[in-house]
Amino acid sequence: MPDTVYERGFDSFSVPDTATIIEQSVCKLRNAIMQGELRPGQKLIEAELCRTLDISRASLREALRILETEKLIELVPNRGPSVAKLGYDDVEAIHEVWALLTGEAIADYTRVAKDRHIVELQKALDALKASIVSNRPLDQLAATNAFFMSVMLKCGNSILTETVISLVSRVNFLRAQALLHQGWGVVYAAEIEDILDAIRAGNPDTARSATRKHIASACAAAKQLALAPDLGSAPKGKGAARSGRQPAKRASTAKKPAAASAKPRPATATKAVKAPARKAAKPAKPARAKQREEA
């Protein structure tokens, strides 16, 4: 199973004291992506990163391969590394599957949760609230990850857990960016508290519904970011209808090329008619004038 931000929970963005040069570089690059210092689609220049991180090119490439497994970096042959980028429809599809799977995981967990498990979840929720008060967005994401990983590791379905981790890895950047916007953290905390209340009450159906509601909120925030300039691509298909945007109409209002929209010019038609008139022979003289000339 890959070592992803989602799995690390509270340690999502910290740099361990015992970290190697490569691990330190991975943490620094990951944090730069999560905080928006490196933008989706941005091409990464290896020489510049080597100078900034003070590492060799071989170590940098190893760090980039690790970030590629987390879906944060794309390595394209003959084009070099770039920050991963998601389109609107990708964001929507990932959240849809994430909600279905995590909802079931939460429901299964609710049926077997013990008091000590609920204490772990309460600790994560308290940490989330504290990070909101101190305005630390990455700590908010780390606490949220810790909450859900506590559930995933005890839901009893390892395949489901691996699938969810893989999905969430692809949207972690958007989750972090959403928490940089004031207000989303408070919404997330209230929704996660509803999930915990349902688990504590031993109600799997309510816990499942609360989980899907929370992920729907995360999806709404992520889609807004995916539509923002330099953060993603415009919606298409059914996503466009739900977003309220109408790119097709904007395209139709664009100016048409002159050749397609221009009407026939009157001047051209006039020249076409007058040209033969200039070449026509002069009219014959009247008969009387001709007779006078002969006399």
C-alpha cells in the first residue's frame, strides 16, 4: 500500500527529525503543492529544484517518483515532471466513488466500534477544531485524514481501504486548497461531528448518510477550485449543466470571422455592371446630320 498523505493522518505534512534527504525533499515538495506554491499543470525544472532543495538530480528524481505514487506529480517521458492536474469531470467522478465506498466503510465501522475507537475519533475531531481556531489549513486536512483513516483501518475491508486511499490521493491538493478558503473548515468540522454522533449512537444508516453529505461538500468545494483559472479545466457534459456555467453560449457569442459574416459589398456589384458600359461603342449619329455631311 502506498505511503500517502491520507494514510499518515496527523503526520501528513510534518518532516520527521530522522528523515533522509529524499524524505525531506518529498515533504517540502508535497507541502508546496498542497499550499498552492506549485500550481496544477506547472512544469517543474529539475535544475531549479535541485538548487532550491540542495539535493542531487538522482535524489530529486527519486523524490518525484514518490510523489508520482501519491498522484501529485506526473512524469511524462521526454517532457519532464509537472504538477498533476484534474479536470472538472474527474473531480466529480472521484468524489462520487469516494462517497459510496467511504459511506459503506463508516456504516461497517459503526457496527463494530468500541469506546476506545470513538475516543480516537474524538481526538481527531478536537484537533480539527483547534486547527480551525489557529487557522492552520494543512493541520485541518491532517486531522480530517486521521479521523477517516481510524475508520478505514478498522472497517474490516482491506480492498475497500486501498481503493479509497488511492482515490483520495488524487484530490488531496484540492482538499487542501479548499481549506485555505475561510469557512470550509467550519463546515467540515460540523459535518464530521455529525458522523461521530451517529457512530457513537450506533446508527449505521445515519452515519453513512452523514458521511456522504460531508464528501458532497468536499466535492462542491473541489469543483469550484477546478473551475478557477489555472486550477483545472472547464466542465463539459452533464457537469456543465449542474455547474450553472454555459461555455457553449459564450463560444457562440464570439465574433465570427470576417469572411463568414461579411455581406456582398455594393461597390463590387456596381463595378461589375458599369464595366461593360465603359467598353460599349458610341451611339450612331442621326440620319439628318449624316446627309448634311455628304452634301
